[in-house]
Amino acid sequence: MLLAQLDSLSELLHTVNSLSGAGMDKLTEVLAVADDKGYFAFARQGGMIADRVVTEFTEEDVKALGDNVVTILNAVKEMTQPEVMGLVQRTAISVSDAEDTPIEPPSLFALLKSMRDPQTRRGLAKVMAMLHTVGEESAPASTQGRK
């Protein structure tokens, strides 16, 4: 009876050993793929970011961030809308192009002439709406609670 139990235990150990070897091989493979994709490098850099946050911000700073995180995330969500990102990209390209090419200041007549261009008028209307929003004392009701 003791020999039968030892034989069963031996079979169990052999099975566990073969399973753990396959499991270890799979774990090693998964970790190698994660390393190749850069997960560990990303985690190291994330740790450095966390270290900078901890060392450069006070507890009060983090509390203020926590109090405003929903507002911040809503602003980021609005900024990442395709229309806004397209506007930012077009603006960046326009500024970059303008910096590469020296431009003479336009005359008053040239400025008035450009007002006939529909794109100029649309752009001016957008800037005026933005200035109106900046001048408001509180957020417009249409953007509060937007999801």
C-alpha cells in the first residue's frame, strides 16, 4: 500500500514538473514579447514620471489636482475632438509656414480685401466667438455637464 502511494506521489510530481516547465516556458515567452514591445521600458519611464511628480509636487498640489481632475479631463476630452485637433494642426502648419517665409505687413487695403474671403471671415468669426467665451464670467451652459 505504501509503494502504491509512493508511486502515485511520483506520478503527481512528474505531472507537476512537466506542467510547471511548460508554464515557465510560456511565461518566459510572454515576458520576452512584452520586453520586445517595450512594456518594461515604458514602465521604467512611468516610474520616473511618478518619481518626478512625488518629488516636485506638494501634498496640497496633488489634492488640488484631485479636486479638479474631472474638469481637467473634460477639457482634455474636448481638446482631443477631431475638429479641435484639425484646427490645432492647421494652425501649427500655418504658423510654421509663416515663420519660414518673411511676410511684409499687409496694407489696410489688403486687409480689407482679405475680408471678402469666406475662409478669412469664418476664421475671424471663430476667433471672435473664442474671445467672447474667454470674456465670459462662467462656463457656458451648453458645455457644462457634456458627456
